[in-house]
Amino acid sequence: MSDLPFTLDQLRILKAIAVEGSFKRAADSLYVSQPAVSLQVQNLERQLDVPLFDRGGRRAQLTEAGHLLLSYGEKILSLCQETCRAIEDLQNLQGGTLIVGASQTTGTYLLPRMIGMFRQKYPDVAVQLHVHSTRRTAWSVANGQVDLAIIGGEIPGELTESLEIIPYAEDELALILPVFHPFAKQETIQKEDLYKLQFIALDSQSTIRKVIDQVLSRSEIDTRRFKVEMELNSIEAIKNAVQSGLGAAFVSTSAIAKELQMGVLHCTPIEGVIVKRTLWLIFNPNRYRSKAAEAFSQEILPQFATPEWNEDVLKLAQKKLLVNVLDAAIPDAADDI
């Protein structure tokens, strides 16, 4: 093939159809007509001389060739976006975009505070926050769709070599009770008291639920003996349920600061037990990092890091900035750092 048999527009259309599941919804998402989408797909199939979609069903299904083209097409489009952002950087933070990823708890309670501080200093930078599962967030960072992320779950093993993974902060998980619960009058409770409580918990497959179970098990607390009366799919729902007197729960201390200040929830220490998990900062050192991402890493991240890791976070951010600058100027220079 002497000439490329596809255009960037055709790749964008292919991706939109795969995401939306139909030609019509893809056309709506791209603000073009359905006949225009169909014509582009027909031209693409003719140029490649392979069918890209099985047209027998109600939903547009990719063929094997379609999946292959989509896989490479997403990488091509990602590099195009990376190129545009690198050019935007020439404006020296007078524009551009910062894309930050997070798992559910950090994305709901921690990142908005960090982004708010960043936006006050750099109001011209557009900031996007993508909140998904740890696994999906890690893949987004690896693929270059997200600049950096703070996550609390387990990173997929296949990504550990391609990502920079830094311990960032400790997140304490607290036992919360209704303010009128008898245990709320005690300074501390014993381990055995946990088995007397009715618990409200996240789904058994959630990351935080697994972390809580693991940490409590290490403290010789048998979570299998817990009386889980209700499983909910959000921390906000759990807090409201506890506040209403439906049971007790373990949640991140970052999620209950407002409720504790207002006095609508009670946080009860367990004697001899501190439930903590590590939050991780992740980014892809082999991807271009924008000036906005560098500014966020150096000026905002250290302010929220656990003190013993703060210096490491700042040093690594500065080192990666230097590596990127040298890579851009002299490809082999970074090997000497």
C-alpha cells in the first residue's frame, strides 16, 4: 500500500461506531448525518478491501479486521491528541489541557480540592477529571489518555513495568456509626464489638471493600463474621444509611470530614487497630507530559502527599521534567540521568 488507505476522520468514525454501537448514534455524537457516516465506512472498507462490520444484527458488530483497525486507530488518534497538546504547550500555560485520573474515592473527595487549587493558579488551563475503576484508570494512563492519576486499588500486573508507580499518601479508613448508637458514647471499642454490629458495605467486588477486609484480617479480625445487612454501590449512599441509623460502615476519613464537623456521624476508634491503605500516584514516563501536568506535579501534588513521601514525589516530578526536556532535545541524553 503506497498511500494510507484511511484518514483520521475515518478512524474517528470507526471508534465512534464501536463506542456507540450503531451508525446513527455515532453520527449524532460526531454531529454529522448518518448517510455521511455510512459512506465513510463504505469507502474505508473498499480501500482496505475487507468488511469491518457484521451487518446482520441490530447492533453494529466489528469483524476481526474491524477490531484490529480499531486497536491501531485508537493509538493513532491518541498520538494525534498528544501532538496537539505538545504544540499547545508552546503557549506556556496560557491554555492547554490537563487530564487527571482517579479511582472512585480519590476522584470524589481528594482530586476536586487539588484541581480547585490548580485552577486558581492557572485559570486558562482546561482540566478534565476522569473517575473510573483502578484498572480502567491505570490503562488510560498507560495508553496516554490520562496524564497522571491517583488510585487506591491494585494496579494490573501487566502494567507495572510500563508505569511509574509512587506511594503518594496514606488513606485511613474509619468505622462510622449513627450518633445515637450506644457505642458512640465510648472512647474506643474492642475488636469483639465489631461482631455485634450490623454493617452497611460496598459491593463485595469493590476495591475498598477488599482493602478493608485485607487490613482487618491482618489485625486478626474475621470479616466473615460481620453481619452485612445491606450492600450499596456508593459511599454517599452508605453515609446516608449510617446517618439514618441503618448500621455501621468503614469509609475513608476523607469522605466524612464534613459530616464529622456537622456532628451527623460518629467516628469510633477500635482499640489497637488502625485501618490504612496506600494511595498511589501513577504516570507513564514514556509519554509526553505537558507543562500543565508538570506544574500540577510540582506545585499541587506535594501539598497533599504524606510527609515521608512528599520529598520523593517532588524529586521524581522534577527528574521526570528534566528527562522530558532532554528527550525532546537530545534523545540519548536522558540515559545519563
